[in-house]
Amino acid sequence: MCKRGITFTALLLGLCLLASCSMTPKKADIPEQIYQASLPSQKEKADIFVEPVEGISENFIRGADVSSCLALEESGALFYDAEGQQEDLFRLLADGGINWIRVRVWNDPYDADGNGYGGGNCDTEKAARIGRKAAEYGMKLLVDFHYSDFWADPSKQMTPKAWAKMDLEEKKKAIRVFTEKSLSEILEAGADVGMVQIGNEINNGMAGEQVKKEAAALLKEAAEAVRKVSDARVAVHFTDITETDKLSRWTEILQECGVDYDVFGISYYPYWHGGMDGLEKTLYDLRKKTGKEVCVLETAYPWTLEDGDGSGNSVSAKLADGYPATLQGQADAIRDVCDRVVRAGGIGVFYWEPAWIPVHHYQGEADILAENQKAWETYGSGWASSYAAAYDPDDAGRYYGGSSWDNQALFDFDGKALPSLNVWKWLYHGAEGTLVLQYIEEPSMEITAGAPYTLPEKVLIQYSDRTKSGYQAVTWDTGSLNTTIPGSYDIPGQTTEGLETVCHLTVSNVNLVRNPSLEEDDSSMWKFDFRSGGTCADIQDKSDDAYEGSRALHFWSESDMDFTISQTVTAAEGGIYTLSFYAQGGDIGEDDSFEGFVEVNGEEKLAPFTLTGWQLWQNVRINGIKLNAGDRVTFGIRARAQAKAWGTFDCFSLSIR
Ligand code: CA
């Protein structure tokens, strides 16, 4: 019905356009629908437990972003159902309850020789093919325009190459033309476009425009272009619900600038963006304030912390409280995000890249890794290829590689559907199976030799019936444990219900750094020396920007920065020491420089490093520091950075390794 509606509207618009301008959408080539999945009518038996979501409507958007799927297919990746039978990806998604597909569109993700940048090489042509395929399986399409030639998010909104020399007025025309043309091509291919997203995670601007009102001027043009060629909902897309002031300001700017949109969408990743209460409240508040629909346009959660393709993953530690990286933990996270969106009056949830599996499952074999690397370069099935270097030298140019998301897919590393793929259809009546114990937390701790410590009082226990899951108090058998001797110890423990667990305790040598994680209130041992950029560094209390705990050394300024942060300590015993700390940050310039340093007895050792993005933590180390007992040693970070560069440093240690 809707598909015909769109065709009819497109035709009408085409007639109107004939009279006013040269662009005439062609008649859409509506594909025959070859499959229609249905939702269960009652609770089903399963390997995982899913509580039904009260009040969820049948039209609730249960979306999947599968932008990388064609590149994966070209690379030779295959998908299988739970029984191990090879099956079409879209059929598997439909059977899992997915009713919408999302696809990103980059303006021109190719270098001058036509080599793809990777990340699926998602251009209009690919989006059109994915959109048509979705329609064949009875699914609507969300078109996600990044208005860049490659990844766009809060840390980068690079201008498309073709727009590089344009001023704002020229860009306004260009975004209108591009949106109309690209969307028309996707519609003509037969996609059932239900929503169009203008810009991707545009908290800090879009298409190279960092001033919010100028970015909003582009949004206004883009929204009008969507209205001109389709009757799809227009969505704006932001991220990070913890930035409530910024999101609120954006709602005002969108209104002031007359941006005609229907949906205020956000990304919500439970391990980055705080608890689910915050999700529900922010969505509710945004809906009330704007009077628009609200939607989670991206979410995901890991089922494992392992890597499956030989290319590191975005999330390999630091999970959301109460959600272990297990099949049940992943299922719970999805179900709970949907539940909160329903409670907030939202229209749906899109899961980001549930099918971004390894090309080949890598388990340490050099030839498999080489094959994967070849596929990422040839077909763009990794997050970035080396060809992206000219456009994105600081990120893709340095760290190009495979899937950073294989542990958050809804398929295992060999492409077999996980039980958690079915959460979407089980949102209505739930799923339940035999009661089995699924997970017992094994906590890890690190202390310095001889330091006082307290082992965790409780551990997370998870059953297939979630109502029986939760934290249980635990008694640890510390027996003959001697924590004055450095080493790794596994301490056995038993919960109140008699379940056995282990605490992995690492006892390291004495750390000379005082207040090493910045968590203590007295920070007077840290010395700040500002040469330019004003008081551009301080101690920030924000857990998302801390490697451990919630506080970290932080820098940012409106103007260019030049500063040193240091601490001076005395070595109690002689030995060969290592300095280690963690750093993350971004928006740095080509000439910016960062270095860790250690000065002792008039000699200096350096470790230059760079900052590659938000939460892309790098471990900076200086090895082989010879200290005699009584030596005074100064260590820290020297930095020279352009205005608006930002970053944090955390978790320092200076110890004998
Ligand atoms: Ca990976």
C-alpha cells in the first residue's frame, strides 16, 4: 500500500517539478515482494529469555543498519540460520522480527583512481540496491545521509570533496541537489523509503560547517529536498544523551532556523552513554519539548569481548553495568532499549550493523588474516581501506582495517544467526526456555604490592530466566595469599547460593605516581604549566572520558595550547622502571605534538604520541627508566595543540615491570 502511495506521490511531484525545474523523478521500479515474515502470537521457546515489552505497537520500528552487507557479500561472507543452513541475510533479519532497514550514504567514498574508502563503500548506488532488497522482504528503508565522503560523527564532519571550495550559499545549493538526486535514485530503484536522515550525529556541525546555525541552514535545504521528492519522515540525528544542554540548544536552533523535520533521533550505546533511565528521560523530554517523534537511530551491544577477524573492536572492555557480554546480556540490552523507547513514547529502535561479521573467522592464522585484509582493501568490507588515507589521513589513514563491530553483530563469527537476533520478534509476547545458569562474573582487580585492598563484595549472576538473575554476595578464599609479592593470583570465591567464581588479582610493583588515576580529592601533586591557551588543562570528572573511574587529566581551549602536566616523585628503591599512561582525544591539527616524558639525573626519555578519537585509548609507555634509590624523577606530558583540540590522560604508573 505504502509503496504505491510513494509512487503516486513521486509521480505527482514529478509533474510539479516538470513545471518548475528540470528534475523529473522516473517512475519507481517496484519490486515484487518475495517474503513476508509474521510476528509470533504467543510466548515462544528459546535459548534466551526475553520479557515482553508492555504497550509496544505492532508498527514499532525494529530496524537494522546493514550498510556493509553488499561489501561483505562481495567479499564472500555468508549467513546461516540457527540450524546452520545457509540463508539470505534479509530473510534471516525478517524472521528475527526486523521490519526496517537503515543504510548510510556517502557522497563519493572513492579516491581519484576509483578505489573505495571501505566501511561498505556506501554510495547512492549501494543504498539503492539495499533499499530494493529490503522492499522485497517487506521492509521499509531509512536513508542515512552523512553529507561527507566517509564517516561522519561528533569527532569529524568532513566536507565532501566536491564541496571543499564552496561557501555556505554554494553548499546550500549543493546539498539540495545531492539530496534530491540521491533520494530519487533510491526511490526509482524500488525502495520503500519511510524515513530520511539528514546528517549523521551532527552534535558538532555537519559537512564541514561547525557553526550550528550554518549547519542548520544546510539542514533546512536538505529537509526541503526530501519533501520535494518523497513523503518519507525527515529525521535529524544526534548522539550522547548525557549532553542534555547541547541537545536542548539544538532543538531551539532547528526551530529558529525553520528546519522542517518529523523525528528527533539519537544514538544510544549503553556502554558509552550512561544508564537506561537517562535514555528514557532524555527521549521523553525531547519529545515534549519539540513536539516531534523520537527514535533511537543507532544502538548495539556485544555478545562477546573476543575479536573475530583480526582487526580490533570498538568495544572490548568497559561494559554497561548489569549487562555482561553474553548472548543473554546482548538480548537484555536490546530488549531494555526498546522498552525504554516505548515508555518514552518513541517510534522505534535501529540496531547498528548487526551483520558486520568477519569476512573469514580469524583465530590466529596468518593466511586468514591476509585474506581478510585483501577483502577489506578490495571490496571495502572493513571499516576503512588504505585508500581513505588521502581524505581522512589522521584516522583511516593510520588505523584502516576490518570490522570493529564483529562482537556486536547478531550473528556469530561464522555468520550463524545468534538467538539474540530474534529479540525483535519476541518483544511482543516474550521468549523463555529451560532455566540454565548462563554467566557468573569473574572480576579482575589490580593493586600495588603491599597496598590495602578490598575484593568485590558481590558478583553478577545471570540465568536464562532474567527474573532470577542479579548480584550475589561472595566469600573469597584468600588462604595463603601474600599481596606483598607481585604476580597474578586467581582467588576462588563462592556466592551465597554456592556458585563458584574467581577473582583475577594482579599485584604489581609499587607505583611511584601519586593520585595516579586522579580519583583522589588532593591533586596538588600534579603540576600544570601553561605557556599559551590560558588554563587549558584541568582535572575533569566525567566517566566517559576517563580510562578508569570518573576523573582524568583533561585539556581544551578556544585558542592554541602549549602546556606541560607533570609530577615529581622520589624512588624508594632502585630498579628499571616503566612509565605508562592512557590517552584519548581528537580534533588535533597536523602540526600538533604530544609527548610523554621522564626526566631523571639530567637525562630525558620521550614517547611521542597522537590522539585518534573519542575513547580510542592508547597506552603510552616509556620503558627502561633506570632509577637509583632516592632519585628524584619528574614525568608527565608536554603538549602543543591547535585551538579546540581536546583529550584526556588517565591511569598513570611508574613502576618496576
Ligand atoms: Ca574485529
